[in-house]
Amino acid sequence: MSIFLTSLISGAEVAAQAARQAQQTSQVTQTTNLIQTDVAYLREEVERLSLLNQALWELLRERLKLTDADLEQRAQEVDLRDGIPDGKMRKHPLRCPKCGRVSNSRHRRCLYCGLEFQGDIFG
Ligand SMILES: [Zn+2]
């Protein structure tokens, strides 16, 4: 093989590798842009839901004569429904000890028979 042909093949391989790297960089950039768009959307949704939550609480507090202490107590009760006092509400399937049907741990009562769930049967 001539030295000219060898150099030509080597140059083509370098060019192909550069093209693959450029394509990978472009894909990473596109993925990064999508993630940034998702984060911005989720941030706006959280702000919107926080505003609605605040408005609902103020309305309920006024109309039903509730207090912030009432809200705090209920928030602690809801927090403990998944068995972990961590300020989060994890949900998991829960088999009712009375009727045997499956409800969701977010609920206070069995959706089917109305049994009020106790904290110790979660988790
Ligand atoms: Zn039940």
C-alpha cells in the first residue's frame, strides 16, 4: 500500500472518530436541555401548587374556624400514615385487615369497608 493511501485511510478514520464524538456531544447537549426544561417546568408547578395550597388553607381556616395548630396536627398524622415521620407521604399498597382488599397507604380509611387504619399496620 502506498504511503499516500495509508495516510488517506488514517485521515478518514480520524475524521470518522471526530464525527462520532461531535454526535455524542450533540446528544448530551440535547439531553441536558431536556432536563433543564423539565426542572424549570417542575419548579413552576411546585410554585403554582404551593400558591393554591396556601389559598385553600386560608379559605378553610376562615370558613371552618380552623387554626394553624389544627393543620400542623393533621399534617403530622398524615406524615405518620406511611410509618415514617419524615415530612413525606410515601404510598404503598395496604391490605385491609378487616376485608382483605387492597387500598393505598395515603388514605386514612379502607376505601371498601371504611375501617380506619392505624399507624402500626403501615410499613
Ligand atoms: Zn377494608
